[in-house]
Amino acid sequence: MEEERHTCLKLVPQDSEPIFVKGSWFPSHFHLSITDGLHTWICHASQDDVQDRAALWDQPVSDYVLLAERYLGFQQPASLYRFTDAGDSNKRLSWTFEKEGTKLEWRWKCQPSPDSKETTAGILDFLMDANIKLSEEVVRKTQSFEMLKVEAEKCLAQSEKINKERVDFESEIYAKFLAVLNSKKAKLRDLRDQISNKKAAGKFPEEEEEGSTDKTESFDDGSDTDDETSEEEPAEKVSGTSKDILVGKPRGRKRIARI
């Protein structure tokens, strides 16, 4: 079964009243139904007719049909349309186009419809169906747009909320960090002031402790030497008299420790 497409165009030919052109397009041929609101015409371009025209213009049949559908499905602003008398109540539909810089014209003869009422009804039915489908599509698109708009507003509100929470969190963290930093700075300033005050007063606890330790050690060294000497002296006078022993008795020396 051949694929069928339909179009309907309100065409405004040059020097003529507007007409409605309904097209039924097939891969190798097409049919046209035309009305001006009072009279109707038809054009059945058979497969042989289309093949002859395509060969005349050195085109494939499919390309010829697609080009005809392009100009009769939508009115092209650069094209010159005409709908003129062809004798015996016939009409000739023509349109122009450019190809490789050359202006060309295609023409097809249209015969009066054998059933004007049926032809007009077919065009009107197609227009009504197309209008209904278009209206339904508009409603669906509008509803879809409204839903997308609502979702977009929700996303925007959520994004603003998240952004606000992020800003509040960063502000809180910065405030805590600043408080800790200021506290550390204050402690460093106190320590620096204490060191400066001690230097100004000439008091250095570490130096005083080291000095006192040196003095104590040097005194103790001297005392130990005297003790050793006093202990060795009696040994040399063991053979002497008791008086000598008494005389040679070492005298103790009190050790004074400086604190």
C-alpha cells in the first residue's frame, strides 16, 4: 500500500480570487482538489503523467512529486502563482521556481469536478479535521508548557532555598573561624606582652636558675677537696702521740649551701 500524505493550502494566485487547494501525495503520483467557494476542479496526475513530466525536466519521479508538494502544500513567497482559464471550464494552475539560476514554471490542467458537492465537502472535512487536530495539539502543548512552568518554578524555588542555606552555612562557618582566629591572636598578643614586660624588667627566670646552679656546683667542688685533704692528713700522723693525734684531728667544715 502506497504511503499517502495530505495538505491543504489557501492560495492567493496573481490576478485571481483566493482558492483552496487540497493535495493527496503518493510516491509516484498526486491528486488535487480545488475550490473557490462556488466552483470546484480536480487534477489527477497519474503515474504516467508524472513520469513524463519528470523525464522532461530530467528529474526522478520522487523528486518531482516532493517539489510539487512543497509549492502546493505551502505558498512560497518567491513563487508566482496563477490560476487561469484553459477553455471548456477548465483551469490551469501554474507556479514558478528557480533552479540553478534559471526561472522555471510548472503547469497542470484542472478539470471541473464531476461532483462539486463531494469535492467541496472533502476539502471542508479535511480543514475541520486539521483544525481540530491543531486545536488539540495547541491544548496539549499549552498544558505541557504550564506543567513545565510549574516544575521550573519549583526548581527555581528549591535552588534559591539551597543557595540561601549555603550562604547561611558559609556565614556561620566564617563567623566561628573568625572567633577562633581572634582568640588565638589575643593569646599570642598576651604572650608577647608578657615576654616584653619581663625583658624590660630584666627578669629572666631561666638565666637565674642557671646562675644559681653554677654557683652551687663550684662551692661543692671546693668543699669536697678540703674534705679529702682533711681525711688524708691524719693518716700520715698515725705513729705520733695522742696529743699529735688530737692536734691532727681534722676539723670539720660546715657546708653552706646557697639556695
